[in-house]
Amino acid sequence: MNWLDELVADVAARLRRRPPQRWLLRSVMLICGAAAQVWLNALGAGSVLQALGWAVLLLGFVLPRTVVPLVAGVFIVFEAAVVRVDAVTAVPIALGLAGWHVCAAALTTGRPWARLSRRVLRGTVWWPALLGLGGVAVAVPMALVADGLVLPEIAAVTLLLVVAVVLGAVVVLWPEPTADTDRATAGH
Amino acid sequence: MQYAPTTALARTTVLAVVALVLAIVNRQPALVVIAAPFVCGAVYGVMRRPRRGEPVPDVQLSARRVRVGEGLELRVTAGADRIVDVALPPGARYDLDPRWGAACDRAQAAVRLRPHRWGRLELPDTAITVTDTAGLWQTHLAHRLPEVTVSPVAAVPGRGDVVPHPTGLAGLHASRRPGDGSALADIRRFHPGDRLSRVNWRVTSRTGILHTNATTADRDTDVLVVLDTLADIRTPSEPGPGESSLDATVVAAASLVEHYLRLGDRVGVHDLGSLIRDIPPRSGIRQFAAFDSQLARARIEARRRSFVRRVGRMRPGTFAVVCSPLLDDTVFDEIGRLVHRGASVIVIDTLPAGLGVLPRGRRALRSGTAQLWDEAWALRRLEREAPIRQLRERGVPVTAWRGVEGIGVLAAELAANHARPRLVGRPATGAGATG
């Protein structure tokens, strides 16, 4: 059982190194994700979807610095699509998911055992949260209006917007060549 | 510096795209409400992309030379709109604040460390991460830190007290030999060659014949402090600074060097191991600075020599103080050689007092390796008794280190030993030696 003792001791040491502030952020992250999932359950999500949703949420709580929070977010979006939410009932899901994402972003700032100052939290938590709230506030009336429109026109406009966003993100986020890369491609 | 998107930016972009695509495919405009915060986040991240050519953060170490127990600070400074994360791995020779060596703050972050052992301290590379304030763009750097030299602290009781010198010749003590000095010995007639500044005008005016003050010589002698850095024995139940034989040896040696230099003696240092180089006898407090500097630059972990480096040239009558845990037979041999060469020798035992002391009562019921350790060291202490007794029979006082005032007692004992008959010949050393 030596390897098990060492594993438990290593995990306990890692947990002990985390400052209380990080545990608070994790708790808020879990509460936000759980709120979105509970709302989806209330809207009639199937039992399989519920179980999988809770599983990825708990896994995201344990591993916030990995790709798991993204997987959990995508799963909640899929659940919302399956449940066929409307513009108003989508608001709690949007807010919960935004809170989940913002807390995960704060947890990936700095070393896991580093204490974050208030100024850091202001930039990584409060400003993105306010931006998200503003986005939801603008999107709700747009979605209500879009609900009453004829489908093909909306589909075309939305499709164009999505393509523009995706292409723009690809172009803008593509890493720029560095000076070393230029020298290498020039054959020096 | 080249920045890269963080997982947060990637996550916000992917969630925005997935929600928007699902809104089109499923013909559910309500999903745009879910996508909205992430679209805003993605656009915000794109707008805040750092420019190329941003200067690297400034890394400063507050000091390159400190004393044991003093702290120094590692500070990393970036732009006002950047989050700096600095991490210094924990090490055995220093304490960190914050405890785990990581600090994250806006514009600048600092980690403080306090060495708790003397010598040359090689700090590991520090990992620095610079992020924008929204946590969407990030870059990583590794910075090599310079070496830090840590001087030992000789904070012992009795420091600075005047201690009688055993051979009677010191900067503060007059000898009985006439010569150029500061202590008045006689008033005699002036001879050609005497200093005019010492003419005693009162006696001259009374007698009508030129008289001068005669003094006794102010002479110094060589004090040789011998360190035994071959062993570094720690007490396992009392970890921390100053609980090893090597630390006790160095503290004792540093105290003695400083003390006798302040008395005006010429002090030299010899290391029986390989930790520091020999320091030839000189007077003046700068000699202590040279010794302190050697110790601060010493690499404790790099000690490899396993045999004794003999003392070189030495004037007869040198006062030698040997600081050693007395675990090596060759060290006893070298002490015998010093006595044979005419030095007045005092030995300071620097083996930790708590080592090899068997607990009694309930504490004696310790199990496993701890009890074996205590018993082994108790046996080792018994093995040392015979050669130590032989040294004492030869007139070499041996005592544990108790501060500089303890040296005064030994010095008086040594002076008394000069008049007593002593055992001649080199003592037989090693376990099992008799008589």
C-alpha cells in the first residue's frame, strides 16, 4: 500500500497548499454551474443528461485548470438546446455558465497555491462578469425580436454572423511569426 | 515577449461559436442569449491583445550578500496593466514568504526568502508568468538568479569580553621584556637612540640630567584557529539552524577570530577539511572580514575531502584553538602534532550536545531507527572518551563550546598546565587504545 499512501499524502499536500481564497472561487464556480444545471433539470432535461451534466460539473470543480470546464460548458449548451429554452428561461443558464467560466478563468491565473490580490480579482472576475451581464441584457430583447421573425431571413443573418466571428477569431488568434521563425524560414 | 491565448480565451471563443452554431442549426434564437456573454468575452480578448515588442519584466534581488537570519526579496515588476506571477521553488536552506514561494499581483509581485544556513546559496531558476488583467493573454519566462553569499552569525555570550591570553603576549597585555610599548616599566637616564618623545621632563628638571621613560614591549603572538569541517553531524530530533556540528564549529571559530582580533592579536585560520582556504596570521579587524567572506562563499554541499589537511608553517608558542566534533582519529593525530611543535592548544568539542544522549523513562520506548540512532551515537561518544582523556593527560584542555567566556577558564587552566609535568610523546589514538 506504499504507493497509495504516497498518493494520498501527495494529494493532501497539494490540497493543503491551496489558499482559502482559491477554495472560495471553486465553490462559487460550482454554485454557478450547479445553478444552471438545476434550472435545466427544472425545465425537463432527461435523467441521462442530468447525470452526465452533474458528472462533468463535479469533474470541472476538481480540475478547473484543465479542458474539463470547457467540456462542462459545451454540455450545458447542448442540454439547453435539447430542452429548447426560450429567451427568458435562457437567462439563468447564461448567467450561471458565465459565472462558471469567469471563476475558472480566475483559478487559472497564477500558480494554484498563489494567493491572488484584490486587484487581480478585480480584473479577472468583476470586469468580465459585468461584461457578461451587459451582453445578456442586450441579447435578451434581440432574441425576443428574432423569435417573431421569419426563419430563413434570421438563419441567413445569423449564419453570416457566425462565419464572420469564426473567421475573425481564426485570423486574429493565429500566432504571429516571431523574429526567430522569420530567420529560419529565410534559410539563415 | 510573445503572448499566447489562455485557456480562458479559448474557452470563451469555443462556447460562443458552439452556442451560435446550435442557435442556427436548431433554429433557436434563445441560444444567442447563452452565447452573448462569451461573444463579448471573445471580442474583449481580441481587442486586448498585447502588442509585440513589449519589454520583459524587471527582476531584482534585493541583496547578494546577507547574514544568516536576514531576509532578501525577489521582486518582479511589469507594466501597470499586467498581472505578474512569480514562483520560487522551496529549498532546504531557506524559508519562503509566502510559504510556498508563489506570489501573484498586479504590476509587481515579490517573494521573500530567509536563508537559515551560511555559505554559498545557489537559488533555482524562478518561473515568471505575465498575464493581461483579464486573464486572456499570457507569456512564460524563466529567470536565472545570481548566487547569494550568506555569512554566519557569531551571536554568542561573552563576545567582546577581555580574556587573559595564556602566553601573556597580546596587544592589550604587556610583556616583561623591555622594549617599545605603552606600559611604563622604569625611568632611567637617556641613552643615544632613545625617543625624544619619551623624555621625562619632570625628573630631568629636578635632577638636571636627561631622563627618559622606559616601557615594556607590547608584543603580539599568533593565534591559530583550526576548524574541522570534515563532518557535518545533525541531531535528527532538533532540526533547524545551529544544530549541526559544522555550524557549531563555524560559530565557535568566528567568535574566537573576532575576539582575538579585537584584542590586537594576529589571528590565522586553518581548515582541516576543504571548505575554506588557509588565512595567514594577520592583525586588524579586516582579517575577520576575510574569514567571514570565505565562509559566506563556501559550498557546504560540495565538501568532498575525507582526509585531514595538515597545519603548515607555524611559529613556536602559537596559541592554537581547535574546533572539532572529534570524530576522526586523524584529527586527534593532528592535535598531537600541534602540541609536539610547541603550540599551546585548546580543543573545543563541537559535537551537538543532544546527540547520543539516551532518553530515560517513557521516552526510552521510542521504536525503530530513532532508538538505533541514539544508541549508535551513544556508543560513538564512548569511543571518543579514550583519546579525549589522553589529550587531557597531555595537558590539552578539551571542553564543549559555551561561548567566549568559557575560553577564559580554559586559558587560565592552560597557563597553569605549562608549569605542570606532562605526558611526553604522541598519544596513541583510535578506539581500543589504552592509557
